Amino acid sequence: MPIIIDLDVQLARKKMSVNELAAAIGITAVNVSVLKNGRAKAVRFTTLDAICRVLECQPGDILRWEPGP
């Protein structure tokens, strides 16, 4: 998929674990891991809002598009 999720980069910058982010935004660690590992097919705006609020970043810091093969 040409949409790349850089959640792992933002988590590393904030020195935050998947479990800490999951607790802060109110979703399961499994769902955060799905996002982090690029296996998600969609993300709710409310989840994106919560991630950006906690990690103090912009949506573009987490999502980017790259041309496919």
C-alpha cells in the first residue's frame, strides 16, 4: 500500500512504548501495533487526533504517501 505509517518513528522520538500510547489514547495495544507495523487498512480521524495530541505531532508526521511499484 502506498500509504506509509511512521508511528514507530514518532514513538521513538517521544520515547514512548506501544502500551503507553495505547493507554493514553484509549485503544488496545494490539490495534496500536497494527498501526505501527503498517498492517492497518484504515485509521479513524478520532484515533489520528488522539495520537497527534499525545505525541504532539501533525498527521503528516505519521502518514505519508509513496508511489507504488
